[in-house]
Amino acid sequence: MSKNKSALHLMTWKEIEEAFRENPVVIVPLGSTEEHGPHSITGDYLAATELAKRVAEKANAYYIPTIPFGNSEYFRSYPGTISFSQETVLRILDEIFRSLIEHGITKIVVFNGHAGNSSAIDQVARKVRREEKIMIASVDLWQLLSKEKKAKIYYEEKDPSGHGGEPLTSVMSYLYPEEMRLDLLDDWSNNQKWEEFQVNSFKQVKLGDSSANIYFNMNEISKEGILGNPTNSSAERGEKIFNELTDYGVQLVEKVLKSKMSLE
């Protein structure tokens, strides 16, 4: 690795040229700028940025600047939310992947910090994979904790996962404690129903013993923008969660690095 650097945006093109001769893994971090309740900062892309940095340094990989916006259509009613259309997300991903491929990269790992980007990542990755002989992997950061790990981390309560709740509130309290406003959680509610439906998430409702997708907006089911439970969040818990995410990311990147995929 050139001079122990891992951020491509802090390297010269000559350093990058040398680094790319090693056929390394390049991490593409994605996120969003959207509401996460009245207490948490809007820039959750910052978590993907820090994770990409830590994993790249530990796994001998490289990372590019985080794309700070995603498809956040269901949060548009909250001030500060900046949302890309699906077409824009698709175009940006396609051009990022192809720019890397053009210079010999055959192994890409996407750290996705926003669920709204998931379908676009899948669509573009499969299209590029069909046209180019490369390895693309992706992971959704906020879905990484297993039930077993959640049970250990959230041992004192029922699983508090959900938008505006955990694990993001604790992670941001760990990474950006001075910007968080947990004092604004004095008056908030977690709606369980919308119309005749029991709410599962900001796009899914329970129906019998299964579920259905209903395309409502967040403000229709939660005025404060919270569906999880941030009450017991803490910087200490956030550090544990982030260490788990980092360990998982390192394992993924190292396995992708061993892949024999290459351009021909």
C-alpha cells in the first residue's frame, strides 16, 4: 500500500496507479442525509465513512469518499432531508463502479448505510457483473447485528432496533457525541398502527401471520420520525456496536480480497 494510505481522495494519481497494481479491494461507502428522530444528526453517511476508514486501514484496502445522499423519499417532509431519485442513485453507482473498473479494479465492496439504497445497489451490481468479470459485494450496515449479538448488546430491553432508534442512535452517540441532542427525546411516541394496519417499519405492515408493503411516508406514522427505541442508547453501547461492524467489515473485505476474480 502506498505510504500506508487508504483514502483514495488523499492520494495522488501516481500513488493510486501504484496501489491498483496490487489488485486491491476498493470500498464504496454510501449513506444518506435524512431525519433520524429529533435527537440524532441527519448525516448518517458519516457512520459509513468512519467504518470504511477503519476497515480499509485494518484490511489493507482502499476507500473512496462517501456518497452522502440516497433515496430518502419517505423522509422528505422533515427539514434537512436531501433525497436523490432512484434514477440518480442508479446512475451514480454505475459510473462509480465503471470508473474503478476502467483503471483495473476487480474487487469492490459497498458499505451501505441507508436501506433506501439497497435495491439500486443490487440492480447496478448485477448489471455491471453481467458485463464485466468483477467481484462486487455489499452489506447493509444497520442489518449486520445477529439476534445473538443483539441479545448481548440490548440485554436490558426488548430489541430497540428501528428508524430513529437503535443501533444508529448509539453509534452516532459514540462517533459524534457533541452533536447529538438526546435532551429532545422528552416527548416522543412510537406509533404501532396506521389506518387498520399494525406497523412493522416505515414501509411494512403486519397482515395476519405475514406482512405487506404499504407506501406511506414516515410523518404519517410517526410525527417525531421514530419507530425504534432510542431511550437506552449510549456512547458505550455505540462503541460495542461499531466494533462489531468493523470486525464484520474486515472479514468481508479479506474474503473478497482472496477472490480469484480478475479482468481479462
